Amino acid sequence: MASTKIVRTADGSDTLYSEQHKAHYHSLHGAILESLHIFVKSGYKHLALNEISILEVGFGTGLNAALTASKANEMNRKTTYTGIELYPLEKPTLAKINYGAVLKKDESIFWKKINISEWNTETPINDSFLLTKLHADICTVNLSDLYHLVYFDAFAPEDQPEVWSSAIFQKLFNATNRGGILITYCSKGIVKQALRGVGYKVERLAGPPGKRHILRAVKP
Ligand SMILES: C[S@@+](CC[C@H](N)C(=O)[O-])C[C@H]1O[C@@H](n2cnc3c(N)ncnc32)[C@H](O)[C@@H]1O
């Protein structure tokens, strides 16, 4: 179980602070802005595919999933989304987060549906978006499917170095289609090196407010 407290970010959307990891779930410069810029714009919209499968490492509040579900619906693009989470948030915690009020109408509807969906069960969130929330540890889970896109949204390398290891990136690389990508908010040198070390081509992109750079890693 995750012990957390609510924090308001600069764009008016909430995030959580994890007592266990001593880290925030999103940027304090704006949770929604961050998610839209990094994962939806630089990841989901960047890949020109009619159908797309996504793996998220660190499902958290479901914000990335809800914004992606909304974009999938708008683009009418079949999207399968697997979100891995080791510490699922409890419903009373989710109920205190203000996304239901600050997200756009569709996004808010999808976020609420995502919250009440069962763990470890495929659940349609809209006609284009099929979700599985997987209660598992990225360090030990066996990834048998292939994905086009990985949202790498663990806590920072200094908070949980084991998750940013070459062994995990190798596992993700092996579970990615050729031409597929991994996108992450962290542009640190050690992360770039570890990604390149397992075979990714890594590019640095402009970040959202408060963050100079993010990384997009492509499997050649
Ligand atoms: C930065 S937050 C992710 C925020 C999330 N993507 C969202 O949209 O709210 C990092 C998440 O990784 C989860 N996590 C930490 N260690 C993990 C592990 N070993 N395997 C899977 N998830 C993990 C945390 O519980 C937390 O929910």
C-alpha cells in the first residue's frame, strides 16, 4: 500500500507525494502539462501507427493513461495499454485527487473509469482504448508481449536506482517492436548511457515547463 499526501502543482492539477520514496508522482510545475508534453505529445502522437500497444512503468494515479485514452478516442486509434504498478493506490486516495474536476470532460470520464477498473483484467475504457492495470514489480515481471511504446515513469534514479538499471532497460528493449520507443522525463547522463548500452538510439528533446530536457529512446 502506498502512503501518500496530496500536493497542488502549478497548472492547478494535483499530484501525490510518496512518503516511502520521498518523491512526487509528477512535476510540481504542472502534473497535467508534464504528462501531455512528455507522454502524449512526444511519445503517443510521435508514432504514426494505426494501432498501438503501450506499456507504462509506474501506473500511479492513472493520469498518463486517462490523457492517452482521450487522445486515442479523439484519433480513433486502437490502443492497448498495460500499466504496471507495484503499489496500487487505494480508492479513498484517488478520490481526493482533483483530476475529476480539472481534466476536460472526456478525460475526466475516462480517468474515473480507469480508477474503478479491476486490476489484472482487460477493461475497455472507450471504443479505442483497452486497459490492463497490472499489479506487478517491473524488476521481476516477465514481459512476454511486444510493445510499440514504453512510458517509463518510475520515480527518479536517485530514489529507486534498481528500476533504472541496464537489466530493466534490456528487458524493455526485448519487449519493444523494432522502430518502437521508450520515452522518459529523466535526461541524466547515466540513464542515457544505460539506454544506449542495451541498444537504443537516444535523442534529447525539449521538456515541459521546469524541465530542460527529456529522453526518447528508439529501438533501431
Ligand atoms: C512517478 S510515479 C508515476 C506517475 C504515474 N505515471 C501517473 O500518471 O500518475 C512512479 C510510480 O512507480 C511506481 N513504482 C515504484 N516502484 C515500482 C516497481 N518496482 N514496479 C512497478 N511500479 C513501481 C510507484 O508506486 C509510482 O506509482
